[in-house]
Amino acid sequence: MALRAVRIFVLVILASPSVAQACAVCFSGRSDEQREAFLATTGLLTFLPLILLGFGVWAFVRRVRRIEAENAALVERVRAEV
Amino acid sequence: MNEDQLRLVGMEGMARRSQIMDSRALGMLIFVFTEIMLFAGFVSGFTIIRSAALAWPPPGQPRLPLEETAINTAALLASGLALVIAHRVFKRNRRQARWPLLASIVLGAMFVVFQGVEWVGMLRAGLTLTSSVLGSFFYTIIGLHALHAVAALALLVRAWLLLQQGRLQPGLFLASQIFWYFVVGVWPFIYLRVYP
């Protein structure tokens, strides 16, 4: 019975989103410009740290590979000298 | 094991111990990472507030000096370019890097000074920290950037003084550069988002 009531409640909420604006910032999401602003800033704050971390990992791997190549060349040179 | 073999083992061991990145530069990169997110948060807040405004700039508030600040922006970008040149020259001949580094510092100082002049003008025009939401965001975001610019300039000046004395280490120079590149790189986004 309780489960049925919950289901009906959820369906009602989904069917009428305008009366279910529980989000603290939904008051201002009524024009296209505001919706775009919310979407753009959410995207920015979501993906920017991922991009930065990705760049950091890429730079780290690149640097490690370069050092390894330099080390290998150094060892080869010493071997050739020996 | 003969002497040559010992030398080979020693060289391999030394090679394995190579540092991936200077600690100062790595620390600065982590700091810059957090600062990028700080500015992203402020600019996001500004974007949301601006999109909700009925009129922009708010009634009774002056328009931000977009054209005058374009000259400042050019000076800042030129400063970043001079630092790139200084970095390249530093790798070949350390002493010769002081001129492009000095040019970078002077152009950066010009940016900070002109920003100060602009602030005086905006204050006279009635835009204050409490006059409107535009004033609050303007002085917070641009002021925060100016604070970073002053701190980064102080690092560059220190690097220049050490270079003059022949004591500038590449790691310290790189850390100073990273900070200044951040100040230069984040500005066009702020300028294009806040000023128009």
C-alpha cells in the first residue's frame, strides 16, 4: 500500500514538474538564457577538473617516457664506451 | 666486477633516480589547478547572476570599459609572450634571458597599474563593492586576479634579481613562469565574460 502511494506520488511529481521545483536555484531557470547559463556553468565546473587532471596525467606520462628514453640513451652510450 | 662494469651500474642507478619534475614547479602546478577552479566558480556565479538580471549593467551603474581594457589585455598577453622568449633564451644563455624577463615584468606592471587607474575611474563613476551585484562581482573577480598578478610579478622580480646575481635555478624560474602563465591565461576568459 505504501509502495503504491509512493509510486503514485512520483508519477504525479513527474507529470507536473512546474509544481515540484524543489531545487534551490530553480526559481531563476525560467528563461532560455538562464537555462543556458545553468547548463554552461554546470558543464564548465564538471569537466574543467577532469580536463585539468587529464592534462596532468598526460604531461606526467610524456615526461616519464622522455626521461626513460634519455636514460636508455645514456646507458647505451656508457655501454658503448665500456 | 671490474671498474668499467661498476661505472656502468653507477650510471644506470643515477639514471633511474632522475627527478620527473622540480618540486617547486609541481607545487605551483597544484596551486594553479586550485586557483583555476576558484576563478571558474566565480565566473560561473557571475554568469548565473547576469543571466537572471532584467537589465545589464544594472540601472544607475556604469558600463565596464571594454575598449580601454583591451589595451591592458594586449599588454598582458605581450608580457606572457616575452616570458616565453625569456624561457627559451634561458635554456641557451642564462645571462641574456634578463632582457626578455625584464620586458615581461614591465609589461605586467603596466597591466596592474592601468587596472588600478581603471578602478579609480569606476569608483568615481559610482561602481562600488556594495552599489550593485555588478560591482560586487567586478571588484571580487578582477581584484582577485590583480592580487594574483601582483604576487606573480613579485616572483618574477625575485627571479630577475637572482638571474642578475647568476643564482637563478631553473626550477624556481619554471615555478615563477607557471604562475605568470596562469595569470596571463586566465585573463582573456575573465575579460570576455565580465566586461562585455
